[in-house]
Amino acid sequence: MALLNLGIVAHVDAGKTSLTERLLYEAGAVAEPGSVDAGTTRTDSMELERRRGITIRAAVTAITIGDLSINLLDTPGHPDFIAEVERSLAVLDAAVLVVSSVEGVQPQTVAIWRALRRIGVPTVLFFNKVDRGGADVDRVTAQVRQRLGARPVLLGTVTGQGHREARVQAVDLDAEPVVAEVAEVDDAVAARWLTDRPVRVRDVRRALRRAVRRGELVPAVCGSAITGAGVRRLCDVLADLLPYGETRDGPPAGTVFAVDRDGHGRRVWLRLWSGRLRVRDRVRLTGGRPEPVTEIAVIEPEGVLVRRSVSAGQIAAVRGVSARIGQHIGDPPRRHGYRFPPPTRQAVVEPVDPAQRLAMFAGLAELADEDPLVDLRLDEQQAEAVIRLHGEVQKEVLAALMEDRYGVRVRFSGTLTACIERVAGTGSAEERVRERGNPYLAGLGLRIEAAPAGHGIELRAGIEPGRLPPAFVAATEEGVRAALRQGRYGWPVTDCTVTMTASRYWPRQSRPHQKFDKSISTVAADFRNLAPVVVAAALRQAGTRVCQPIERFDVNLPRHTVETVLALLGRQGAVVHDTAVAGGYLEVSGTLPSARVPRVVAALPDLTGGEAVLTTTFDHYAPVTGEEPPRLPRRGPDPDDREAWFRAVPR
């Protein structure tokens, strides 16, 4: 049986979860469709999702349509969770993009469409809510052409639009409007059509399948997920026109796209691209050691069922493997353009009840493990947790998860734009054993140099190989990375190279007739604790620059509002890179500091009568201009006070 991994994606409230429920019903997987309002949907399994009526985490279920087995991924629709959508797209064979025929194309629709194109996922459009007042399929089709730049091929017509009794009739593949669209991208169909020769359905189907795979055409179906109108036609299109999943022979290769926990512990969700993975197999993660698979549960129409193995093309929940989202098993195909954007806001998390601080730390650590976009920094000495996020809704969701899952009520304070620091020059420092008050039995020299943007932090053992035991090198790296979490201005330091220039240690010793004596022997903690002192001194010499996140924006707006909107963007520090006319609208693109994005979002509806569509994505970091860069309150000792560092972590 052919297998298709299919994502249901949409802007918030377009009806994608309702469509997922209707597909389950049409396939006979459920007795009746679940309701988002009633909290009875199958894919919104989290209590928080049922209560709020939104999808927070991508969920997987399975159906069978004829001879086609489909794994359905229901994804979030709120902009704060666009990264959850993107990491799900990386394991899909195809997607259904749901667009409300009432609200039309929304900013989130544009963001998702661009992600689909960037990763190369074949797509079908479903114009939902034709049974609602204000529905206009023709208007939405025009918006898709103008604002998405797509070429939809409408394979259904609606009668009684805007009323509960709305019905959808299928459009045959040999109908003139369909053939005309296909002829634009296929020479063989065009040759027969232009010479008035009969165009065979099988030729149109074959050409349309090729065009869908290449992203040249997008099949479109209209209907209602609530009443079921048009959903059967959508099922036919899925089975008829979408490319099935490709599988490869060879060793197991898979991509991890989700991590969660149930009553039995931690599970890793992966898409297997090739080979077969069995229980007790030992798999090697990207950059890791081989680990044994202890349990495999495969997505099937009957549910998540424990099996002895999983085959290429399938999605499974695996236990025993400590993988993180985005890691790979083996050598899977790489999907283009897939990356985790860094969070652009940060806040301090505090428990409402101070006695629950340790429980809060443990809960936040688990949630950060499940979501790599929750950038968590725990400072146990200062009893503080700093978390980097993508938006306000994500904060609300984290707070609700902490209370529901761990019984810990938390609050957020000090929300700021999340900046970074980059090394400005080159700095060196050295601490010698038992000199200038050094309390550790370790000597260490480090040189810090700037590296290209995106390089990250690299530690080089510049000392001659074998001079320092591996355990001490690892401890030094741990201390260096911990120290670089706070730079001269309190922000994380990145994009630098740290080279070890000197090292000294006292070999493992014992006094006569006694066991190992720590007071006269160097241990790993000596290097771990000494490294931050040396890093602070080297950074003081090198200097750092505070850099703020800059986002790329694309705003689609009516032409008569251009001057007003450009003035707004200019006041907020935007740099316009390009403008283009698209279907009567003007597309303006450029860059804008992340801190100014909320002001633009708030002002656009009034300036454009609600017609502007704005999308933003992280682009790069740029130095903050001005006399005094923003400072983040430091956690820990003053970097200029050497003795304070020694007192902070006594030997």
C-alpha cells in the first residue's frame, strides 16, 4: 500500500484541526468528527489545547483512503509557533494549506506558504468555510494569485455559497479551465489543446502530478470542514495528484521532528527515510554515540501501536534514544532552507511560590528538552531562570503547561529584546598555579578572537597535543561556554574562537600511606572554575559589541497607502531593499530591528484599512547604534573583579 506523510497547515482559526477531524471521519477512523469548541478533537491531545481551542504541538494520526495510507500531521496555526510548523514540514511528502474563504489570505498564510516553497513541499489548497456568511471563493483565489504568487487550479465549484446548505461539485480534469492551466506548464497538453485535438484525462493527470511535484501548479478544492462539503473531493485529489513518499533501501536513516513524554517516559518522534529500524538496534545520532532502541510505536489508523520494527516512509515514536529535535539517524535526505530561527525576546521566569523553585527548574528543563526553540538558561547560584521565546502567546502556553503538568505556577518579568554580544578584537589572559591568589590547582591561558557571523563558539586546544588530560580539556570547555553565557554587557557571547595558549596542573598524588589527596592534586573542577576567570579577563581586553536581532520583512499593501507605510517604516528604523507591483498591490521588503516589529504590526491595520499583509523572519544580528548599548543585569560576580570570581566558587 502506498504511503503519504501529509501535513495540514493554516493560519490560526482557518479550520485545519476541523479538517483533520473531517478527514478522519470520511476515512472511517472515527464515528463522528471531533469539535474544537467542545474539546473533543483527536489530534489536540493536550489538555491545554482542548481548553484554549488552539493547536500548540504538532500531532500525528493515520487514515486510509482507498489504496493510500496517510499519516496526518496537524500543526499549530498561531504565528508564535511557526517554528513548530517548519520542523514538521521537513518530514512531509506533501501538505494541505487551509485558507478561510471568509477571512482570506492572512499574514500567517504567507509565512507558511513561503516555508512550503523554501523546503519544497508539494501542496494542495483547501478553501474552507464556504458555508459561512461572507465566503467568496473567487476573491480568495485572486488573493492566492496576488499575494502568494501561486497558480491555483480549482478542481471544484460551490453552489449556495455563504449558506449552511452550500454544496461542492467536482470539476473534471478535462474541463477547459483545468486544461488551460495545465497547458501553461506542459508542452504536450498545450500542443493538443491549441490544435483543438481531444485532451485525454490521463495526460492531464500525469502533467498535473508533475507540475504539483515541481511546485508550478497548486490544486485547489473548496468546501467546509464542518459540514463535510468538498472533503470527499479533497480526498480524491490527495489520492490522485499528490506524489507519494519516496523510500530508499540501505541502512536506517531518519529525522527527529518532535519529542514528548507520556506516562512511560520520553519519546522521540522520527520520520524514517530509508531502511528498517528494529527494537534493540543500536543507532548513532548526529555527532553522538550508538544508543539502543528499546521500544518502537508506529502510527497506524488504529492508533500508536507498539511494533517490533518500523519501515522506510513511516513515522514512529522511539524510546531509548536521547535525540533532540533536528538531529538525524544515519544519512537522511536534507530538506532545503530548514533552520531553527533564534528567539528574539527573553524574560525571567519566577515561581509564584518560592518553595517551588527547584520544581520549576526541573519542569522548565523538560519543556526545553521537548522544544529546542525554548532557549533556557538556569542559574542555580542566583536561583534564576532566563528563557528566550518567540512571542507572548508562547509565554502563556509555557505558564499553563508548568501549572497543568508540574503543578507550578510561574510568572514572567523583565521581558526584553534578546540581544547577543560579539567579540570586537583579540584578547588574551593567563592565570598561573598558586600565583596572584589563584586558589585552584590549575594554570590556564586563553586567547579569544572574533569569528564570522554564524560561526558559534569554537574551542581550540592550541597547546601541544597530549599536554593536558582529556578530562581537563573537557572541563575547560565547559567552563568557557558557561562564562560566555554573559558578556561584558550581560548578553550571551557568540561567534568567537577560544584557543588554549597555556596550561599547568598537578598530577594525581597522595601523601605517604594515604589514598588520593585532592589538596595536592588537580581535578577537573579546578579547570572548570578557573576558565571563567580567564575568559572574563580576555574579554575585557578584546572588548565586545552588543548586537540586536534584525528581521526581514515583506509587506503586501494597497498602492494608495505606500507613502504612509514607508514613513512608518522609516520612523521605526527600517531599511527598504526592494519594491515590486503584484496584482494591484505593492510588495515592500527590507529589514527592521526586532524590537520595532510590534509597533509596525500595531499601526498597519489603521494605516491600510486592514488590507496589509506583513510577514517577518529573523535575518541577522547587527550592532546596536547609539552611545550606550543596552545592558542586561548580570547574574554572578563583576567581570572586572578578579577576586570576586574566586570567591564566587570557592575550592
